Amino acid sequence: PRALATSPVARAAVREWSKVSQLQADSVVKCARDADCPRTHYSHSCSDPDHACEPGARAAPEAGGKCLAGTCMRLSEKTHVFDVANRPWLLPGIAARAEDPAAGDFLRSLIRLANQTLPEDRPSFAELLDRLDQFEKSHRRRA
């Protein structure tokens, strides 16, 4: 769910991050180019060269401010699905340390799914967890 612009959560977010209109369900930001769109905090959007994200990290396109068909893309759960696939200490780090080659391959397949440019092409967290559960159950049966 998205916070309404008038909710206490949204007011606190605006105070903290100042440009979070894409977080609010009742706001639409019109745009002609990406620079017209608000971005999330620099630590999330990897947008400030003086405060770069950790090496190997990539922000979801919508976190950096993305204009699509005249409207700024909003943040959603799927923004954070992208984060899970693009923060080296999350899925990439786990996949790199997997002792079982099949598990590493499976995790890299999840990373590819979650790494899609458009949020609607990414799985939800529930879908990711379902895939993990299915893999674990099928893998356990083989062991």
C-alpha cells in the first residue's frame, strides 16, 4: 500500500526526504524527462556522487526519478524487489556464497527476474518467496 499525501507517514516522509511524491497514492507527477521526477533518498537511489551506494549496487530506475509516458514512475513493493537483486549483500552475495551449485543457479535466476527495468515485469515478494519455497521443497526431496 502507498501512503496518502495527508497521512502522518507521508508527512513524516516529506519532512525527512522532501521529494517523495511518487510514494503517495494520491499524487501524480507529470514530467517531460527523468530530471522532472523526484528521486528517493540518495542512499536508496544511488544518485549522489558524494554519497555513492556500495560498490556493485544499482538502484531501481524509479528510485532515481524516471519519467515514463509523461508521468513519473511511482515506488512500490517491486522497487524493493529490484533492490534485493541489486544490493551485493542481498541475493547476489548469497548466490555467490552458495555451496550447492544448483542453489547458486536458482538464486541467480531469481536475480534475473527481479532485475527487470519495469516494475510490472518484476515478481512480487510473495512470488519470490513462493519460488524459494518450491525450490527448497524440491531440493529437499532429492537429498
